Amino acid sequence: MTSENIKIFWDSFHNIPLILDEIKDDLYIKQNNLKEISRDFRPVFLEEKWLLLNLFPDKFDESLLSKSVWATKHNKYIIDGNLSSINPTKRGREIENIEAFRNKIFSFTPTKELLFLEKSLIDKFISCNRDRYDYLLKCEGKDEDGEFIGAYNFINEVAHKYKDRLTLVSFSGGKDSTVVSHLVRKALNNPSILHIYGDTTLELPKSYEYVEMFKEENPFTPFFEERNEENNFFQMCDEIGPPSRVKSWCCSIFKTGPMGTTLANFDENILTFLGVRRLESASRSKYSKVGQSPKILKQKVACPVIDWLDIDIWLYIFTENLSFNQSYRQGFARVGCWVCPHNGNWSQFLSSIYNSKEYDKWYSFLIDFAKRIGKEDYEDYVKDGKWKARQGGSGLEKSYTNILEGKECINEKNSKNYILNKNINNDFFQLFKPFGSLNILEKKGLYEIFILDKTKNPIFKVLTRENSNEVKVTIIDSKDKYIFNKIEKQFNKFNSCLYCQGCNSACPTGAINVSNKTYIIDETKCVNCLKCIDKFDSGCLIASALKIKKES
């Protein structure tokens, strides 16, 4: 049962989807005249059926509520085995009185009869796909990388291999991490596996409800919550514009930054189980099932469900009768940040219904932002999601003051002069620590900073004055032909810094600590790898988000 051969077929007798291997199960498929209907599926619950019924009163009646409805990755609906031609996203945009529509949606309360019918379909789905369930958990075969396919064997082998590490589960409140959490605790027979939840402060209301429910249902599972307490998403958007698919700065600031800081400061080496799946996105398709964290040197990551389908995840949730995030019942295919620029139009529409107060605030901000950067068609710019394709800070004042260029010094070889957009402070000195140790000489407000390599030979020096924004850099002895470029990246960082905490996750050794409006690099942890400089194309997450493409 390789993932390439897995297809979804419709069982007309039981009125549910079957997960089959088109090669291994070829005879069964032909004998039962099964038709392939999709490569993957998610269940459509009563709440979403009610939404569809009210979006399409011209196409559906209340009998839809008792039918077997499933949705593909591209939000195509299969109703009792037949593909529907409806386009709910398009219909949603045509709603004239959104408030009245919201009230209609929230008026729905499933009857006992409907809930019984829903459970009956789920029970049939579980029963008819038992072989697939057993394969996912108990298969003793190995994949092309030599890792066990069966989740139980995989988890036990990895946990044994890294038994000297602190084991934890990265918990997001979504279906994938819900399954991984249960799998790990069950496979290891240990309810006390540490869970870490990264609260982006931008989760759906039902996500927060589910996190609290999870903690109540699992009192023996230690649960640690991490969030960026110092930055506000809307204020950041006002400063540098909303995140886009090209410049998705929000994840580094509100998720990986705070999480990375916490994990990097653990004394122990770490083994983290993640709910990552390759089919989620092109970038995740390149993930290894077990590997070294690219961001935290002391962390190994393991992904038990990396090759599972959406429908596999739901098969496990249903079979194990797990509680799950109720946002999925509302129709969300994924339940990450509701403002994410990678969200589709369907998620955006659902947010306008189920998270209306925050959504209306966000919509108003986007309209104001579009006007501010000179978009004449500002309503279409927002409604059509064109803001998601932004590639820089065009139209924003900060974009013209944060990126600097040096001027060659006429009187001294290998020297450049720079004018920063603010006077030097302690943060300025911190930014040279990744290059080497510092030898700072000061006389009457004049600073001469020598950056030394591991043999105490000077690499370059920086000349500046107290309460000045003028800086001179002279290269003394460096074989790095890009040294000026790297220094300029640090100057861009100084110019642009909003103390966003994005740099915290850029250091694999946890040497950078941005908090309380200070930027500190711990030289006892810094290994001079320069990854904190190379991670962002302009040296800084904020500077990169504001960078404008030069006219050719």
C-alpha cells in the first residue's frame, strides 16, 4: 500500500468512501465495480451541510442533512457518491445581507435523529476501512528511507533511538497534531509526554475552545503554551503591511520565533513529534520523516503521519473516537491562523461567518491599507485577495528609510561610510557579535570597534561616535568577498528592528534573545555560524518584508 497507489473509491452499498490500493485491491475493485472519485477527502459535517443548504436553497432541501457528503482538497463536494457542481465560495460572495445570513447559520441545532444518522455513516466508514487503519498503525514494512511505515513501530523505534532526549509533541490544535498526540502517548504508553502549543494569538475561536478541552480531557499530559507577548499583529501590519504569500513574516514572529526561543533554551537535547504531512504543501513535500531541525541544533524532529492522507487522519480520529477542533465541523479544511495569506477563499468566507468581529476588523484594515498605498480599486484589491501577492513595502514610508547603501571612502582602501536612520545604541554593538569577539575602544565619545576572529586577529573595524548615526567600516583581513554585504545586512537589521522576535528563531543555538525592547546576543552561545545574518535576504525579517524591487 504505497501512498502513490492509494485512491478513494465510492462504496455505493454503504454510501461511504473506501481507501484502497489500486494495485493490491485491483480484483476487489473490479468485482465490485467501484469507481474512483478522488485522491483525498475530508468529511462534511452537519454544520457545513446546513451552510451549503442556506447558500443553495435553489439546489438543496433539508434532505441534504441526512446524505453522505465529502469534500475534496479543492472543495469539490461529493454527495452520495456524485460530484456536485456547486461553487460555494462564489455564492458566498453574492450574499447581500451577511448579518442576516450569519444569524440563519447560527440558528441551527442538530437534532438527535440527524446526529444518529451522521454517526451511523461514520461507523460504516470505520468498519469498511479497517484494513487501511491497521496498515497505517501496524504495518511492519519500511519506506525507501528505511523508516517503519506503521505509526506504532515508527514511534517506538525513534523514541528508543533517541531515548536520551526529552520527548515532546508540538501541538497546534489541528487534526494532525491531535492524531500525533494520541499516537505518541498510546504507542509509548505514556500520558505524560510534554506538549508545547504555540499560540499565535490569531487562532479561530473554536481552536481556543478545543485547546482548553484537550487540557481538561488529558490532565496527566503536561501542556506548555508559548506566545509572543510583546507584539501585536495589527500594529505590525500597520508598520510593515499585511503578510503575503511571498513575505509571510507573521509565522516567524508569532509562531516559530517564540517556540524556537523556548526550545533553544531547554537544557536537554530534544525529540519533537510533529503532525507534518507531505501532501499539505509543496514545501512540506520535501520534509524527511526523521531529521535534524533546521532551526534548533539540539532538536530532532519525527513525523509519524508524514505520508497520511486527510482521510487517513479522519479515519484515525473516528476510529479512536477522539475529540477534535469543532472548526472542522463548520467547514474549515485547516485551522491555523485565520488571517493567513495562504488560506483559500473558502476559509476566508468561513471566517467572515464564524469569526465575524475579528474578520470585520481585518477587512476594514485591509481596505484602509489598500487606500494608503494608492490602490484605486481598493475593494477589488481586498475582495480578490490581491493583497496576498504583495512582494514588498511599496507605498509604505518605512520602505524608503530602512534599506541603506554604503559609499566608498575615497581616502581609505576597503572602507565604506554609512548613514543609519537612527543613532547608535547598545543594540548596534550586539549586531557585530556573530562575526567574532569585540574589542571596543572608546575615547571622548569616539568608538573604535575591532571585530576579532578566533585567533584574535582583527577582521574589520567600525568607527562611530556617541549619539551619532554615521558609521565607517574598514575591512582589515577577511577572505569573505561578501563581508560588506553581510555587514550591511546587520545595518538593515538595526534600521528596521521592531523587536519582533523573528531573530530568535534564526539562531540554531539560541544565542539571540529579543525581549523588552532589547536585542542581546549571548557570546557564550554564539558559534559565529552567521545563520542569523544569512536567513533573510535583507538581513532582517522586517527589512525583507519592506524591500522594494529596484527598477531595471
